Amino acid sequence: MRIGFTTFSKPTREKILRMEKPPRHKYPLVAELTEAEHIGMVREIFSTITGKYDFLNHFLSLGQDIAWRRSAVEKMRFFRTYRFLDVASGTADLAIDAAQRHPCIQITGVDFVQEMMDLAQFKIEKRHLSDKIQLLMSDALDLPFPDNSFDVTGIAFGIRNIPNKIRALCEMMRVVVPGGQVMVLEMTFPRNRLIQGIYHIYLNRMLPNLARPFSPNPTAYYYLADSITHFPTPEGFVGLMGEAGLKHVQKHSLTLGITHLYIGTKPMSPRPIQSTGTVKPPSSR
Ligand SMILES: C[S@@+](CC[C@H](N)C(=O)[O-])C[C@H]1O[C@@H](n2cnc3c(N)ncnc32)[C@H](O)[C@@H]1O
């Protein structure tokens, strides 16, 4: 659903912390949820963890999330519109990195959780990037832009939270120009047995306990572990990008394969079904 432009009243970090909703104490497993329940849970989780979101991202990934976004931004190519769309922008780290790395572009960030966007706006203003980055509240499944509006669209750690991944990819592809890039940065459960064992313990036991003293909603970090464990394999996700109609899909393994960067290109003559959502994509994975 399209929600419209947000208005911001120069939020301060304290105000953002006060705005956070009280947390719930337990989340069901993603596999047990309907799509609508999953989306509702995602909205609730991200509205309760905003204040410490950036700190915990950097702390729990030992700063690797910064390097992962940087590697995406370095591979962006601007050639026609000089515009970048950051989907599920959250606190706008990808948008901010892109603005700093590519000073000649204009950026739009979209997200559907007001609390995340308020913090994003605060960060953008603090860095004097308001003339480069515009935020818009919108659902990734119904982007409020005409076809062929951007050279690049990217989604960092967002697609895992969207049950209908193909539809999100189709929307991202629709709004980029032919020859433009669709980039997805996402965490994956590693293949190597030894790393798998260590990572499983880290995700399911250590991470929620490490988050506990800092996060207003530490149970959200059980959801993080669950959603990473159930994300498609890198080969499976490359297949989904192909199903959405993207060409020349590349995957880049980052930090022992715990994160992957996927880059697909919109073909010069895309198939006609990639439309605003009036035509349903082939599946809802
Ligand atoms: C893990 S955060 C990632 C934020 C940011 N991209 C980053 O790199 O840190 C996931 C974000 O996806 C947003 N999100 C999830 N589903 C969405 C949807 N269908 N439409 C728009 N935003 C969505 C959430 O509100 C949240 O801000």
C-alpha cells in the first residue's frame, strides 16, 4: 500500500527513543506465519528497536555491516538518471554511504516504519545531506515511482523481511532504467560445516544475549536469527532474481559467506509482466 510523503519535525534522538512502542516478549517462527502476520511482525519489530538499531548492527557484526554496504556502493554505476533508490532504507545508512561516495547523484529512501524514517531523517540532517537524500514512506511492494526512474535500486538487509521476494524484486526492476542495476545485500547462513556450527551458536545463543543489555526489544534478535536461517541459499536467491526477470545476476560472497551482495541488470527489453503489482508475479516466495 502506498502511504505518502512523511513530515518530519526535526526529531532528536531522545524523542525517537520515547516514540518507540513497548516491546512484545516472544515472536513466532517465520515458518509458522502467514504473509500478513509476518509483515505485521516486521513492522512491530522495527518500530521497537530503532534507538539502538545502528549501534547493535555495528556491534553485533563487528563493524562488518559498514564494509558490506560500502562494497555495494562501490559497485553502483550511474549513467542516465543519476538517481538511486534505497528500498527498505531503515536508518538510511546505504543512502548516506551512496551520497558520500557518489556526490553527483540524487537519492530517495523508502521504508514503511515511521520510527526508522524519523531516525534516518535526523541522521541525514546532521550530515547536511538533505539536498541529496529525500525520504518517502512507502511499501517496497508498491513503489510510488514511474517505470525507469532510477539508474540503481538497492535493498540492504531488507528483503529477508519481505515474504513476497519476487514481487519486491519485480518492483525494484520496474523502476530502474533498462541496463540499470538491482542490488540486494543480505545475510545468509554459511555452507561450510565448521563455520555453520559456530555461526549457529552465535546467531541463536550469543546474539540475543549480547543484544539484551542494549536493545529495548531483545527478543527481536531471535527473529533475526530465524529469518537468516530461513533465507534462500545464494544459488536459490540468484534463481529468484532470474525469475523476476533480471539478467547477468552476480553474487559476491562477503566475510566467509555470512553475507552476499547480489547484482542483477534490467534487460533492455524486459518481459511485459513486470508491472506495478496489478499483474501478480509467478510465485510469492
Ligand atoms: C534490517 S532493516 C535494514 C535497514 C537498512 N537498509 C540497513 O541497511 O540497515 C529492514 C528495514 O526494512 C523495512 N521493511 C521491511 N519490509 C518492508 C516493506 N515491505 N516496505 C518497506 N520497508 C520495509 C523495515 O521497516 C526496516 O526498516
